[in-house]
Amino acid sequence: MKTYADLNTPERILLGPGPSMVHPRVLRAMAHPLLGHLDPEFIHLMKEVQELQRFVFQTENEMTIPVSGTGSAGMEAAVANLLEPGDTIIVGVNGYFGERLCDMAGRYGGKVVRLEKPWGQPVLPAEVEAALKATPAKVVALVMAETSTGALTPMGEMAEIVHRHGALLLMDCVTSLGGIPVKIDEWDIDIAYSGTQKCLSCPPGLSPLTVGPRVRQLLRDRKSKVANWYLDLTMLEHYWGDERTYHHTAPITMNFALREALRLVQEEGLEARFARHKAHAELLWDGLEDMGLQLIVPREYRLPTLTTVAAPEGVNEADVRKRLLEQYNIEIAGGLGAFKGKAWRIGLMGYSSRKENVELLLSAMKKLL
Amino acid sequence: MKTYADLNTPERILLGPGPSMVHPRVLRAMAHPLLGHLDPEFIHLMKEVQELQRFVFQTENEMTIPVSGTGSAGMEAAVANLLEPGDTIIVGVNGYFGERLCDMAGRYGGKVVRLEKPWGQPVLPAEVEAALKATPAKVVALVMAETSTGALTPMGEMAEIVHRHGALLLMDCVTSLGGIPVKIDEWDIDIAYSGTQKCLSCPPGLSPLTVGPRVRQLLRDRKSKVANWYLDLTMLEHYWGDERTYHHTAPITMNFALREALRLVQEEGLEARFARHKAHAELLWDGLEDMGLQLIVPREYRLPTLTTVAAPEGVNEADVRKRLLEQYNIEIAGGLGAFKGKAWRIGLMGYSSRKENVELLLSAMKKLL
């Protein structure tokens, strides 16, 4: 019988589009003995995770929970619960995750209207307004931080437009939450989800989700059952609410981790955390430009959390990544879709966003290029 | 601003229906630094997890993967991928999880035929045959080990009957895998799923799933897209297969944990592990009967992994559980559904199945009753 060695993972410096590095305190939290999912101690911890999630989402939304899957499960929870067959959804498609939203919406019987922008560009408020004038819709779905391109879609004015046209605003904040400002209440976002493994620096496995009052009303008014049992928000609401009606067994250890990761965010403070992400991103950008490299997204819409860099002519981008990993234990990523083979994606998220990581990466890239 | 204390979980002795206690080696595996989900080291680890899952499922099925959600996500993956709208599914309903299968199947447009048995009884082969004769079906879904009742449905002869009637056999082995024999290939099961937090003694968060050749053919022959993006097995097949096509970010740390939990199963050996579960269950049963307590499921169909005990007349079952938890740090569970307020559920699964736990529980219950 084949035998398997002790786990012996190398210490990687994770500077890709996620997962980011996990703070040692979060790793230690995961080593705690398990609690039952109905244990009063765990139910208390669930409440704390919800409170801390509200803090990082900057919201008072009661229905703020971690979905028991990765960020894609949060995306699917939002889509599946908002749409009933035949509903129209306008999706901003300026990268890979906009495409994914379209795929999911189609599976739930949505009529999908694509608001397309070239990869690397943001979706702008005037474009959303024009799309709504052309096609009335029930939902507008936008990816605030496109992980595939590094472009930031400005969200502050979107809700006013969307609500004036009688629609609801769904926001993907997977690569923004905890790294740049995400203001659910001030921006009046109706539903938003993120992932744990980006700027929150917790291992992947949960998807922080927040649901505003308009969507809670919609859930009560739905004519059909949500076409997804695991992600049915009404059932999840009863599980995470005061009733604690059994639904599924929450990933307990992952909730230990998320609680600790969110405590770290709270201890640092949101403004200080955003300033740290910005400062290290600027250090990276300056260094890359000093090397003559071209950053794909214009500065105005460039995400501090994820930078896309054009691979210079004649350079094999995959080979550079391979050597970064093998020689320096540094992980960065290649492009997806339209950027495949043409770009690098460098993430500076959460615990990965440290000056020493930026300096090391720049120094290593100089040697390799 | 409210502050949150260091995580400080009590050391519970988990003798409920899951989660079970986690071996210290599994907890330590989770404290390893994170890898990227496309890191060659992680991809190698994914292969090992698949191999070890095949070992515990006793199968050669290539498509054997952990679904990135809890056991309910595995259940939904099986249902969503097998059914297209209008398909007939016969579901054995002899407890809570059979009910859940019906709910899920309805959401995917399935015509649900309920094969009902009283709670606490198994579903028998002759009953499955009679149901198929009465209503031809595409799928028969059976819960091998009903976590809500402690009844074992014998699976060895089911596939021959189901296949003879042109149907496929879906098996829930959440509370059996790793605790009692689960022989996917010998029993010719078409699709089966489990949870990590039962007899595998790994924290909840993944659902081991195995897919046989008939279901792989069905996936290729489907007319409609699977009405669930996150759990689309064809996409997951490409992610876990040699292509490694990006789908979602696997819960990396949970995969570290599952690998270690499965290594522990392999080191112990399946037969030794099953014998341990049986021996400790018999010790528990004898002790409970010596106390004059009545076990609900007849011995022939009684699960060694989960025992339901009738609460005696005049005893407040919830109060006994509360005192077990508060005075002894022991968790057992109450009844669900038909057994609510009337029964205790005592699990002896994985690392929880130890002689000292049985002795302590019996001793504590004697004092409390």
C-alpha cells in the first residue's frame, strides 16, 4: 500500500490574486479543538463573526453571515436568491468574474444583458444608467474589483441610479473587502459578497455575505423556492438568526479562522489598513515602472490590491513565474482570458501587503528579467 | 468599539451526531502555512487526497474528489447533477436526511416519489424493488446511515435491483464512511457523498464524493446545463482532473486537514477501524441497557456510529444534555423531527470512538439519571 509523508508545505510568499498569506494568529486559531455546531460557545462565536463582518463591510445589515463555501459560493448565493426564472439581470462584464456572473445567472433562468467593457477598464455609472434605460432590469450586478484585470469599478454613485430605475444592486467585493473602502450602507448596496482568502488573509473556504433590507423583502416576496438548497438565504437566515434552526453544519474551524482574521482587521483599523494597502501598492507600481514595465490599468482605476503588468515582448511570462516560485518561493499569477500569456497579476492583499514582500519581489524580478 | 477576546474554546468530548473530535495531528496539519491553489505542491496534494479518498470509499472511480462545502453540498451536488427537470427520483424517506433529499430534488425540477418508512427503520431491498415496479425512475436515492435515527439501510443488494430497472443509485454515506464498511465498487454504487466531520474526524467543510462510470456518462449526455454552478461536476472534473482548469479556489487548509485525517484512516486500516467502532458501540449499548434505557433501533439495523436512545418517561432530555455539557464537557444531541424531545443521539465516530469516552459517558449518565 502506498504511504504518504508528513505534510511539509514550503513557506510561500503569496503575491498572486489569492489566496494571500495567512497571519500566524489565524493559523493558530485553527488548531483549537473543535466545538459542536450547536454548542452555546460556538453560537456565541457565530454572533461575534457576524458583528466583525458588519464592521468590515461598514454595515448595520442584520443578515450578514459567512456562506459555507468559497467566494464563488457567495456569488451563487446572491444570484440564486435574487433571480426567479425570466427575471432580467444586467451584468457588468469587464473581466472573468463578470463572465462567471452571466453563466450563473443563466443557470437560474435569468435573462442576461451584458454590459461589456474591454478587459482592464471599469464599468462607469453613466454606462449603467444607459443600460437600464435600454433594458429595464430587476438586478444590476457589478464586480467592484475585477480579480482578472486589476480594474476598480467606482461604486459610490451606482445605487442611486440603479434604484431610480427600480432595480437592485448586487456587488462582488471579493478582491476589495478589507483592502480598500467597501461601504455597504453609505453606498446603499443591496447584496454583496466577498471571499476570506483575499484582503482578509484567512484561508479560503468561507464567503462573507451581507444582505440589505430590499433583498430581505424580495426573499419574502419570492413566488418560487430558491433553486439551490445549500445557498437558500431564507434558510440560512433562520440558521444564523435567533432561531438557530438547523440547516447545515457550519465549517467550524474556518469560522475560528475568520473570527481571528477579522479581529486583526479591527485591531489594525480600517483606515490604517487601507492606507497600508495603498502605500505598498504605490511602492510596487513605482518599482515596476522604474524597471520599464507597463501597468495595464490606468492609475485612476487601478486596484491597490491587485496589479496587472504587461509581460514585455519576448519574455515568457510563465517561465518568469516558475523561476520566481522555484528560486524565491514567491507566487505571482499569470493572466486569465484576454490576458492569458500576456500579463502577470500581482496581489498585495492582507498579510501579504508588507514592505519586505514588495522589496523582495522587485529585487527578484530585476534579476530574472 | 467592542473588543473580542482571544479564542479560548473549551475541550469538549464530542459524542453527538457530528462533528466528532478531531485528532491532534489533523489540527496541527491545519496550522501549516498556506499554499496557492495552483501551486505544484498543492496540486500534488490534491492527487493524494483523491487517492486516499478512493481507499476509504473502496473504489477505483477516477472522479473521486472533496466537494468544497459540507456534507449537504455533496448531497446537492449529487442531486443537481443527476436530475434534469421532469426526471423521476425515488427517495427513501426514513428520517430527516431523506426529507432533505426530497426538498433538494424538488428544487431541481425532479418528480419526487417518496418511499416512506417509519423513523428508525431501514429501507429494504424488496421495498425498493416494489417502488421501482410501481414507478419507473431515473434515480433511486438512499441514505445508508440515517443520522437522525441511527438506522442502517443495507446497501449490498440495492444496485442489482436498481440497475435491473434502468435506474441509477445515489447513496448518502455521511455517517458511515470510515466507521463501517462502505464498498462503492463491490456494491456498484453510482454516486455517493459523505462529510468530513463524522467518522473521518476532520473538521466540517468538505464533502468527499465519488462518481461512477454510469453517472459520468449521464453527465456527458445531459441536455441542460447543471442548474448549479458551484457544484457542476463536469467543471469540477476538469478542475480536479489533469487539465486543472480553474473553477473555484479550493479550501486549501481544509484539504491539508482531510489529507491528514485520511492518512490516519489508512494507518489504522479499514478493518481495524470498523472493528473499533463496533466494539465501542457494543460497550455503549450494553452499558445503556444495563441502566434500563431503551435503544430505538433493533440491533440488526443499528448503526455502530450513531445510537438513538429513548428518553425515559418523566426525564427532561434537554436538561440531561445541558448538564452533561456543563458538568462533564460532553456533547450528545437530542432528537430531530419525529424524535424531538423524545430521544438522545449518541455518536461514536472516528477519534471520538474511544473506550474512555464510552466509560465516561456511561458513568456521567448514571449520575444524572
